Amino acid sequence: MDNITNENIAIRAYDITLCLERNSVSEFDLLTSLGLAVRLTLHLRGVPAVDYLLLRDVCIHLLDFPSTAVRPVLELLAEAEFVRLETEGKTIKSIIPDIPYYENIFESLTEVAEPNSFSEPEAVAIGLLEKLSDSPLLKDHAYQSGADKKLVDRMIDIGKQGSFIITKRARGRDILISPTYFSETPDSYADLVAGAGSSRVKKILDLLKQNQGWPLKKIISDQELSGIRLDTHDLQVVKMLAGEGFVPPPAIQTSHSGTNHFLFGPMPGGKRLPAVKRPIYEAAMALVAAVRQGQLLPSQYRIRWPSALLCSLREKGFLRASTEALEQYRQVAALNVGRLNLIDSQWARFELIPRPENYEAVDLAISMVSGASPSITSSDDIVIALRKGEKYIESLIGRKKLLTDNPVTIDEESLHAIDSFLLRGHA
């Protein structure tokens, strides 16, 4: 892994552990600890002292930690001096976070984890995912790293089962894809639109680009997007693009409307997204999904002007209190973008945490939708995140669940267009 930066090692470990959810891989040890440490760190920035039992429950029930991983991850964070552990004998009583500036998180955690200590399977998995973040790869070319072929096959198989590697058969050739590829390389999305031999694929990609964060369930039920009618083949292409990683599909679960996947085109701007910035992109998608949920699938009160709402949040640093804010923005608060200020038992106000990466997330969310009583502490935000209500599901997991629930086939012309794109440069 000599040619991979420490920042990218951390984010690839994060990607892998996020996709694996609670599933364990016997070959992964340090990789899993590093990935979980990144995930917890992103949630702990700015949080005051937290009771260990509360944080343990958050890790297990909200962040999908195996119960046995909580203490080792906290010890890794303590070694990195990101937290201080208050103990009584061998018992951890509380955690006092002291998380550094955002971009230093990834570098520092990898240094403490010591990349040279990774096992060969861990190094192969991280190296393979790093390559796939740049471009799809012929399976035959995956063996050029010098690692044993059986080991590479094993890591590909784990990637397929965990859904951090997608495999496609295109014109008799096996192609490997990372679901992070289109998120991190938005110009590839533009290339697909420009080179698509199928007018159907181009039509769908253009519509998704112009209507960021539209719920899949509504597209299917209305059989249209932005007033453009979609036939059965169009809808199958929409599902396929979301399920196979071309279109990130984070999801929100609510008691009143079930699970809804929200579809996103490329990140605005068309420039390559550094891997360490992807959590900011995830936070922006969470904001847009929350707003689209209120706009298109509200419980009672509809959001009529999503762009104006987000611009107000950017300008004022808060949104007007409402009875739906607690459910609407609970998971955005859990992602450490903002906090919920309880006015009383029902009314709450969402307030932006004033950090550079959070302003960046709001600006990105605005560009996506444009086509824009006493205060509680951050530790209370964690308590709120555990209450019944809305749950945000990150885009990698959303894609995985969508693919599991909705296996689809598409028409030959569209399939040929996708295959041609994936095989480009592999002739």
C-alpha cells in the first residue's frame, strides 16, 4: 500500500466496514478497527463528555458496531489522543472527546493504526478498492498486483458479499466496479451521459442530474420525473442505475412512509471528489434527503421551497422551530452537521454546527436542490438519535439494500450502452 495516502487508507477501511455492517471477516482485524474508528470519530467531533454505556449503545444500535468492537475502537482513539477515557479500575466510565480538525482525522488514525501492520488480505482489499475508486477494472487486471490469485479471488468474493465491490458480466468479460466510483469521480458520470449509445440511459441520467434527491418510490408510483413520463423500461433503468452504484441511493426510514431511497446524480461541479471529502458529500445528501422527505413525503406539513429553506439555514445558522423537526433532522444531527434545540416536548429547532465542513455540506446541498427554551448539549443529540423515528441510511448501505430488494433486468439497448462504457479503455 506504499502508493496509497494515509487519508485514503482510512477512508477505504471506512468504506469496507460500513458495507460489511455487522458481518465479520476472519481475515480483517486492524482494517475493521480503523474503519469503525473513522466512523465513530466523525460522530464524536464537538461532543462533550459521554457516559460509556450510552456511547456503547449508540455504537451498537445506531452505528452497527459488533459489541466486542466498541472497547478496542475507543482504545485506538485514545492512542491517537482523540479521546480521553475516564476509568475506574478496568471499567470505562466516560469518554471525553478531543477530535482535531476534520481532514487531520484520517491521517492521524492511519498513523496510529500503522499501515505496515495490516495483514496481506487487508492490504489487498484496501488496494483493490483504491484502484476501483479511479475506474472500473477488468477482473483479469486485478491479479497484476503481485498478490496470490487465490487471495485476490477471496477478497473479490468478500467484496461482492459485502457490496463494496460490484461485479458485472459485459460481453463475455468480468468487470469489477466500486460503488464509490461515480460519487468520487463525477466526470465519469458526464462521460457516461455523453457516450451512452442508448437514448433511454441518457434521458434517465439527465433527469436524475436535474432532480437531485428524488425518492425512488415516488418515481415508480408516479411513473414520471419532473413531469417527464417514464415507461416500464425507463423505470427498470432507474432501478438498475441506483442498485449498481451509478446513482447513490441513501435511504430514510420513517414510521409514516416506510423506507424511501433518494436518488442522486453527480456531485455538482464535475471535479474529482477527494476520498476524505466523501463524508461531507454524505452529509449533503442527508440534508437533501431530509428536505425532499418533507417536500414530497411529509407527515403533515409540506416543505414548499427546499432551496430557500437550505439558504436560510446557511445564512441564519438555524431553521425555524417546528413539531416535525425532531424526526425530520434527527439523523442529520446524528451525522454531526447540526444539533436539535428542544423548545418543549414537541417543538424543536435545527441549528447548524459552525464548522467549515458543515458549511461546505450545506453549500453542496443547496447546489443539489437548486439544480439550495434551553439549549441541549451534543451528548443529548446522541440520546435523541436513539429515539423512535426517522433513520438515515448511508448511500453505500442504501444501494446494497436496494439491490437486494429489487433485482432488475434492463432492455438490450440500455444494457449495451452501460457495457460499452464499462469496457471503455479495456479493449
